[in-house]
Amino acid sequence: MKYASVFRAALDQVHAEGRYRVFADLKRHRGEFPRATWTREDGTSSEVVVWCSNDYLGQGQNPVVLDAMHRVIEDTGAGSGGTRNISGTTHDHVELERELADLHGKESALLFTSGYVSNQASLSTLYKILPGLIVFSDALNHNSMISGIRAGGRDQRQVFSHNDLGHLEELLAAVDPEAPKLIAFESVYSMDGDIADIAGTVALAKKYGALTYLDEVHAVGMYGPRGAGVAERDGVMDQIDIVEGTLGKAFGVMGGYIAADAAIVDAIRSFADGFIFTTSIPPALAAGAVASIRYLKDHNEVRIAHQARAAALKARLLKAGLPVMPSASHIVPVLVGDAAHCKLISDILLNEHGIYVQPVNYPTVPRGMERLRFTPSPAHSDAMMDGLAAALKELWTRCSIAQVGSVAA
């Protein structure tokens, strides 16, 4: 077999569909989020405004976070030294897990190297601990959740229509009432920006004897009076069995975690390959996360400002006649409906307007639902929003996006 030709053919297919991903070489400016320097392939550079960062609140630039990380590097060095089971547990890891447990009002928490790993490892491990487990998974759950469920029990899962509690109840009622069950869902769905009915899901879980597993990755730091997520905002955090989150988005650092009753956390810690066999995050990252969580617990005004900025951008884009998709959250998706057009408009925004937003194409979203996904932060000014709206309005006509988007809709 000519292996090189097979790989080239696979890439040619992605190019032909107009969804080949090109990464922009960006260097962020400390203290000037969301500004960055973009370096082109020819070595030239220019200044851009970043509109698609998941560092939603700019905490990756917060001096409180940076100072904490610097202190720990000076005190302890760089790496953690290995896996937690052998040599990689530090005081900073322990302190962070205590902070996370407190944030969510749970007995315990467990750190992973990323949000992806925390979902994949935890969900697959639950099948080991609960023989015969049936997982009920929302149809739009993140790939990390799907991967964990498939790895644990491909034939023991039920997929319910997105945010459809009626369909979920039908599936719950149809299985063995004595079988162990778990409902896996997200609070904020990051591509559409819609929010789950957590209270309604919890009610069904209680009715049918199921555990709940809630991914709050796109909500921690940003919702609730202390930033614990939508479940805190809605007053149902204490009724969620396992909450999963990330440190790499609103908290501005890196890592993932779960929080739950001590026995659940300890069991996953003891059985999860994705925890046992991987090096732990560096102590400096853990210290930065602690500082970020503590800061956001005490600064609800940041969340208020964030929601106001998101609403302001939605209003501007709608006024400009752009196809803003319905979103109940801070995420502002604008439908394009074609992969090639989506990349084209993204490229023009970067090259001609100094606006950086990556196209969102298949497989992240279904074909025909390609979009630009904007994530305004408290640091995005009115002038930045006006510039973005004007550029998009001009390009929508120039690139014939309106006709494509109307077909996709």
C-alpha cells in the first residue's frame, strides 16, 4: 500500500469540501486582551482583535492569576514530576481540588489534564463501577462525552433528542427499572448557545432512579453568584450527582475536573485510566486556577459585565441584518451555511479588517450549519463591536452569504 497517497487523498477531500483548518499564529498581549499579534507565513505581522477565544472573561490575563503562577514557579519549579499515583501530587493540586469542591458545594473534586480527559475518563469509568449501567446522552453532547460513553459501554447507551425531556422520559420508562442509569448532559451547549432545563432533568432522574452527570464546561466562572455554573444560578447544584468542568475557559488556565460526593470521586480516582496513567498538570497551573476561582467567586460584577457585552453584540449584529442564531447564553453564533463561504469570510475578516474568528465547520457542527461563533468578553469595547458589525454587514453582501445562509436555515 502507498500510505502517503492515502493520507494525501484524505486531506484532498477536506480541502475539496472547503473545511481544511488553518491555524493563525497569534501572540496575545499581556494586559491588553483581546488584542494579539498575528504572524503570517511570510513572516510579516499585524495587530488583530480576537473574537473567538474561550478565555471568556480574560482571566488568562488577570494579574492576580499571573502573579500566583509566577510565585509557584519561583518556589517549586516547572513540572509536577509525574502521575498523581507516583510522584505528581503537589500541595497546589490538593488546594485546587478543595477549592473546586467548595465552588460546587460538593464533598470532593478530582483534577484531570483537560476537560476532554475528565469527561472521557469519568464516563467510561462509571461503566466499570456500575455493571449494566445505561447512560442517557443528549444528542448534542460534546465529543468528549460521546467518546467516554462509547468507550465504556457502546451498547448500553440511549441518545435522546437535544433538550427534549419528553423523549428522555420515554427512553427512561422503557428500560429495566432496576438497571443502574445515568443522564449525561450539558448546561450550556457551546455551538448553539442554548441552555438545558437542569431542574426538569433532575426531576426525571429522581423519578426513574438515575444519576445525573452535568458538563458545565461553558458555564463555570460565568453563571451563578459565585461562578459555579448554571446549576448554581438555577438553585439545583445540590441535586446534581457529578458536575464536570474545565479550568481552560472562563478560569483562563488549563485542566479539567469533576466534583461529587467523596465516594464517587474516590472510586473514579481509583479506576480511571485517564487519571491514573497521565502526568498531572504543573503546580503553577494549579495555583493560577486557584487564584482565578477565588477571584471570580468574589467578583460577580465580571459576570454581569460579560452578559451585558454578549447582549450588546447580539443587538448590533441583529440590527445589521445578520442571521444571528437564537442563543440564551453568552455565545453569539452567526449562521453561514456553507463551509467554503464560512472560511472565505473568516479569511477576509482577518486579512482586511484585523478581526480573528475561526470558521466552525463539520464535524464540529452538521453540514449546512456552518457558522461564525463569536465570544464577546468584558474587554470587547463598543468600538470593537461596531467595527465587527460593519465588517460583517459589508462582507455578507460582498461574499453572497445571505443566499447561502437562507438555504441552510
